[in-house]
Amino acid sequence: MELITVGKIGGTHHLKGALKFHSNVGDSVKNMIGTKVMVEYSGGLSELYTVKSIASFVGEIWMIEFLEITNKNQASVLSNGIIKARRDLIGITDDEYLLNDLLEMKVLDENNNFIGNVVKIFDTSAHEILEVESDKYEVMIPNIEEFIKNIDFQNREIIVSLIEGMLEEKK
């Protein structure tokens, strides 16, 4: 079962171990109540936690409590941790994706030449822009059908068709 990043923990909120986190998936995080999620934290460690409650705080900031965390000291270990959950819990089907899913994917041209990896995604009023970098190239690719020909999540590859002048060699 594939896990997706649903948010990043900012810090603790009160003495009983509640945590503040920024949601990447809006209010879909409410679907996680009563389920297990994975928290990845410093040193590459990860652990499963049961979501006890989730409440909106401010904007995309939410409060989350885990059954296994009962005080501020336990909660502080999870600061800056990444919360991951199953796609189906968030309501994202197999034919849908989050922009975060594209980060770190390999980008290849239609001749299978490596261009780079997606390092950032910018949202503009018209569409998203994928920033792709490698040791040799850097390029900004609009996330539209004219340029993005195929996204292969299984192999973590994006096939693109670029027009002349888009691909710049680093200097």
C-alpha cells in the first residue's frame, strides 16, 4: 500500500502532547482519525502512530493527537517529522496525484535522455511549473499536456517534450 506525505509537524502545542502540523491535503486529514499513520523523523527513523484527534488550527495548520503520545516530552521528538498515510485514507484514487508526488521523480525526454530530477514545484495562476535540475541541466517545465507526455509513478519517471530553447546547460 503506497503512502503519501500528508503534512509536516511543526512542534508541540500543549502539555498533553498535541502537535501542530502543516497539511498538504487540506481538510482530507480528518479522514485519518482512528487510523494508523507513519511519522518519519530525524535520522531516517519512522514509527506508526494511531491518530486520536485532528482539529483545524489556522489556515493549513492543524492540531493532531496520537494515542501513543501522552506528554509534551514524547511529542517533542516528533517535531519536524513528516506524516505519511495511505492514499485511500485521504480520498486520492489511483488515477489522481498530489503535486508532492512528483518531487524527486526522474525527468526524461521522448528519446529517453535524462534531463534531471524534479526539485521544486511552483504554482502560478495559469498552471504549475516543475523545476528540474541535474549536474548538467536546469529547466522550468509547465505542467501541461503540451510538455508533460507521461507520468509513470511505478518507475518514478516523467516523460517530457521540450521546445527549442527550454533546456539550458548549467554554467
